[in-house]
Amino acid sequence: MAATKTFGVDAIKEAISCGITAIGENRVQELMEKYPHLKGQVDFHFIGHLQTNKVKYIIDKVKLVHSLDREKLAEEIDKRAKQKGIIMDCLIEVNIGGEDTKFGISPEEMHNLVKKLEKYDNIKIKGLMTIAPYLPPEEVRPYFKRMRELFEDLKRINQRNVEAQYLSMGMSNDYWVAVEEGANIVRIGTAIFGERR
Ligand SMILES: *Cc1c(COP(=O)(O)O)cnc(C)c1O
């Protein structure tokens, strides 16, 4: 998945012509601006922190929300998805490094949150996402390993709205390590488009 924040529609179209089939935006406003120009040409993912009052703008535009991290957000996504007659695929965001600056639940909270989400029929829990600590690639490996274990735990949860399929981790700095540790979605920005301005 190409992480396209700050990059323009022309650059994104060029990436699509090179074979990119999914893009990730982390701000609702920016996604809304780009959407009309790219709709139908690529799948949109939402990868940033999502405020509940903005769910209504993206609910019918995105294929996968990577940043589900609290029940209140799930409740809102479920409500809006129901209104549109769709089931929203979501990943649970895990703050694997326990960093204050990052969103996401702690690994220990996963089972609890998943259980609380059982009642939301219009949400499907498709896997996990993390933004790992920014460290040299080899030092990130243990965090990715931990995510993989958590992902295996999720797969073992037998709940009707859980279908663990995606492990979203790895960025320009460390994507190959993430893939070695089991990522099946990597989110790449600068390694595709160059430095963000
Ligand atoms: C920007 C962003 C990326 C991509 O980061 P790069 O280092 O440019 O590859 C990945 N995930 C999220 C959530 C992002 O916001």
C-alpha cells in the first residue's frame, strides 16, 4: 500500500500506472480532496488517527480502516456502516512500542477490545496494524515478532466478526524486516515518492 499523505493526485496517478492498487491517507480532509480525482482507480485505506465525528465522511470511501483503537470509534463506524448497508473492514491498531506519542491499544488489551466489539455486526475485524518505534531496522524486529504472535492469537479467537487476514506493519525504513516477520500489508511513502515536503 502506498502511503500518499502530502503527495498530489498526479504523483498518485503515476504510482497507479506503475501497479499500485491501494493507497493510504492519514487525514480525512486530505482523503476527501483526493477522492473525487482517484475514485474507482485505486482502493483507499485510512491509516491515521480517526476522530469519531469524521467517520461519516469516509465510511463509503475506504476499503480498510487501519486505526480502530477504541470501542467508541467502533460504535460510530458500526452505526454509519449500517446506514450505508455495508460492512466495514477494520484493523486494530496496536502501540507495540508503548510510546506516548502513538495511538493504539497495548498488546495486553487486545482480547478485551475484540470481545467488546463482538456486538457490532457491521464491523469486520480483519487483522492488526502497528506503527513500530522508529529505530534501525534490525532493532525493530522484536516488535514485529511480537505483533506476529499477537496476530496468531487473534486468529485463534472464534468470534463471528473476526476474520484475521491482514497484518499491516513496516514502512520505508523497515518494510523488508516486517515482511520477514509476517507482514502482508506494508505501508510505503518516501521509498516510493521521495521525501515529503
Ligand atoms: C506516512 C505513513 C507511513 C509511510 O511512512 P514512510 O516512512 O514515508 O514510508 C506508514 N504508515 C502510516 C500510518 C503513515 O502515516
